[in-house]
Amino acid sequence: MRYTNEETIRTLELLAPAKNLECGIAAIDHGADAVYIGADHFGARAAVGNSVDDIAQLCRYAHQFGARVYVTVNTIVYDHELDAVSRLLQRLDEAGADAVLVQDMALISMMRNLSMEMHASTQTDNRTADKVAWLKSLGFRRVVLARELSVDEIAAIHAEHPDVELEVFVHGALCVSYSGQCYASQYCFQRSANRGECAQFCRLSFDLVDADGKLIEHDRHLLSLKDMCQIDNLERLAEAGAVSFKIEGRLKGVSYVKNVTAAYSQRLNQICAAHPEKFRRASFGRVEYGFEPNLRKTFNRGYTTYFADGRQPDIFSPDTPKALGEYVGRVKEVRRQCITVSGVSSFANGDGLCFINADRQLEGFRVNRAEGNHLYPSSMPRNLRPGVALYRNNDQQFERLLSRPSAVRRLSLSMSFSATPHGFALDVVSEDGRKARVEVDAEHTVAQKKQHENIVRQLTKLGNTIYECSSVTIPDNFPWFVPSSLLAKMRREVGWPTPNHSLGRGERREDLMRSEECGVRSENNESLVAAQCSNLTPHSPLPTPLPPPQGGVGGGPLYNASNHLSIDFYRRLGVAEASAFETQGRHGVGEMLMQCRFCLRHALGYCVAKGGRKPEWKEPLSLRLPDGRQFQLQFNCKKCEMYLLS
């Protein structure tokens, strides 16, 4: 995070996902201040991984704009992997990564001699001020808060710990369980969410039955939540103390990254422009877009602000876990080969449309030919009826726009050209405060006509660089002739870096990109982190007591310690049993598989505590999979939470 001399002005960071190098570069180009990306192992999305060489290339590209790269090393680690993860951390540090996201406390001692920051992954279950204080004491510079926190709860944490950077999720898929506290995938499919192998248990369809076996809901996606969208809450979150706004989606493709990043970047720019005395962006550069961002056109299950303003109705998507997309109108008429749609939306050949049928199931079809609001599907959907709402989950025209180069990001700079006693000088200052000066010896010859126009034209031919010139200052009484070839030479000698020749973290040169006279610079507080971590060896005392477990069952796998270093870490804090769920062997009935702030009783309208309808069932309730396996639901009304038990 970048800090300035004006203590009252805070930087706001838009943090975008990078499935791969292409997505990472697209995120930077479309306005991200930072990206997070997984290496080839130990990231919380095992399905995507990237070589350290690709991460190094992304670092070089991002650092041109003062943007940062964070690497997810946020799985739990087994004993036989400790050496490998230590080597990976070393290589990432050498590649120029700015920070790593960490879940496993065994990594703390591995980080003590590295310059990267440590960020506490949301997998460490961060929902209280006490937990944030504890993580700070261990040397974590930033804490990624639980998605379930409200704006007021975030503000309260910031008020207690204003020196800890708080990162919040603002867009994308929602897990129904608190992150790091979901063991359903491991229990049912031997695929650990804490190892990046989540099998999407919460997107499955269930029957809801009561203690007598009475069927309450049949074949519905009762744990599947809508997607988060906090674009209208960004300013409130910034006022609450959040400094980094995270977009979920490290499995998403490049068009998702482009569209969502652009939408949120534009909104953050508006906030900073409206409140320049409070906020500024965390990186530099102006972006020109070749499209208009539209969040409805990108994969979504419908949007919710989740718990931003406390518990809200209609935050889950029980009919389908798939993307609905944007509403485009209602079916007006269905003929043998044609569908007529009422509304103002335009359609294109190849559009993908969908609807919820009478059985509350999602059906979709592709438009073979579109003539205004008359649509000719490739095959007629059997259950489509007049009056049904239609949604578009694949917009061909929009996808074509995003498949091409759709944004250009450039750094602004100003130039000053003047005469010296023995020739001429060119001074350049970029928007991030870096400076360069080029002087050449040349004969002074009085010009026959004014030189201003030609000097400006030659100096601003910046070509394949990341720069654009905002102004060229030349003395009013400048009398000298300057050959175009000399101006071109001076422009080249400033040392413009292209995207293929950029700087990694810590490199220094002596041209514009070399200058150490930056008015504003990135600061990763390497010495502080190194000093804090240097004491955290496997045999040393820890700074503060561990906060108590936050769950409803307590103890055991809540600490997710999966190797001897992390187990010893917690043992020295008085935790007798901290071993991970994944390492405990066989599991019995009644073990906690999920902790949820989401409450199914409330979602179905039966919350007695908040004035819902009186239930007509006998508890306990259970969720039942089609194969007959059942999972009991436990409701903790005092904490307003729901637990899923084996």
C-alpha cells in the first residue's frame, strides 16, 4: 500500500483476480491497483496455477504503474510439503512479489528473512477486532476480513486498529460458510477447501426434511448464495476504514476480469475525484476504455450486498447455482419456431438466454437468429411460456468487444525544454513523481521561424511506451533553432521503458525510471516485518494469547493445523488439540462441517427471533442429498448463526 506525506489522505486499492498472466495484465490495463494470483502450488484454487516466471513477468508489468502483485500461498500445508513451500516463498520474493496471502502459521518463520509482506488470508477466519490484533502481533501487515461483516463491524475493527490494513471483498461468488471453517467438501468428497480443492458442496441440490422425515423443500439449492456486488457501497466501505477492495474470481476468464475491474475502477475514480482531500488511488495511470462496463453482462447468480447493512432477505439463489445474467424482458408470444420478447433489449445471433421454468429449474437456449425482438432459437425450449422472465447469460456483442484490446493505460508526464549555456536540456516529471533530465551540447543558432510547434511535436512522439505527455513548457522568448533529429535523440535518451522492458521491485536506473527523487513511493515496511518475524521461530514465545475459537462447536479443526510446525505453534499458545480436520482420519456423527452467518430458517421466512412465520415442522431440520446422505442443521439464535453437522 502506498502512503503519502498527507496523513489525512488514504490510498484506495482495487484488487483484481488473475487466473493467469493474461488475466493479470488485463486487470492492470483496466484499472486495477493490485492483482492476486496463485503459484503452481499451495494456492486456495488448486485448479489454477502459474509458474514463478509468469509471476515475475506480471510483477514487472504491474510495477510500471505502481501496482502490486500478491501471491496466494494460503492453503494448509502438510509436513512433507514444508521444504517445498519454503523454496517457493524464496523464489516469489526473488521474482518481485509484493506480498503473500497466508493461512498456515508454519509460514511465518519462513517469511522472516524475505522482503514480501504477509497478508492474513480470509481463510484464517478474520471477523473480530481481537483476531485482527493477534494477527498484527504476528507481523501481518494486512488482514483480509470475512465476507460476512457489515460496514459498521468493519468500521469498529478499524477504529480499534487503525494501523492495520483491512481488505474487504466487494464482488463475486459467496461461500455460505465462513472461509476456513468449511469441511463439507473434505467430509463428502475427500477434497479439502483448505487445500484449494473445494467440490462446491454448497451449490448442490438438497431436500429439506424435519425430524419426522416430513419434506419441507424438494430438490432446491438451499445453500447456494447470490453473488456479492458492493459497487454502490464502496464509499461507505472506504469511510469505514477499508483500504483494499477485492474482486473474487480467480477461476474466471479474461472478459470477466476486464468488465468487473473496469466498473469498479471507474467508481473508485469518481469517489477519489469527489473527495480529493480524503482519498486517492493506490497506483498511477489513466485508462481509456473501448467499452462501457456492465456488471449485469458478466457471470452472476443475481446480486446481493450480503451483510453490508446487517441480515437481509433474499440473499440466496435456491433455484439454480448457475448464472442468470441480465434481465432482458418477458416472453410475449411463443410460436412454432419463434419467440417474441416484450421489452427494450436488443439481441444478437448467438446470444445465450435462460429462464426459470414452472418446476423452478433453470433452462437455457441459444438464439440462432435475432430479428429485433423476434428470436429464432437453435432448438425451441419445451417449457417456455408467455409471461416468463428471460435472462441473458451470454451477450455475443459484449463478448466480442471484450475479446479485442479494450483498454489502454498510460502514465501522464510533463516536459520542460530550455536552453543551457552549452546546448539544450529536457526535464521530465511523471505523475508518480519520478524525474529525469537530459542535457546535450549543441550550437545555438537563431531560428528563422518559431520552434515551439516542432519542439512539442517531436518531444511528444512517445510511441510504444506507457507514457502520454500532458504538457510541454518552453520559454516564451526561446530564440534557438533545434534540429528535429536532436529533439528525437533527447526524447530517446530519457529512457522510456516499454511493457517488455520494465522494472521489478527494487531495481534502480538513472533515467526517469531510475530516479530516487520520487515525491510519493511504495513502502512495504520490509524492516518492520522482518524484525517481527525474526523472533517467530518454532521454539520462541508468541506475542499475545490466541483469541478464543469463533465457532459454535469449538476447538479442534478450527485452527486448521496440518503440520508439526503449526501444531507446535498453537500448542505453545495453550491449544492442546489444533490438528486439521483433514489429518484427523475418520469422522463421526455430529461434527461441525460448516459455520454460516446465513440462516436457512430466516431465508425461508421462519425466523422466530426476527418476527418470521411460526414453523410447522419438528426440529432438528436436516438437508438431504439425492443419494440419501443427511446433514443436520443447528441454529444458534444467540449468535444468529447456522451450523451444518455431519
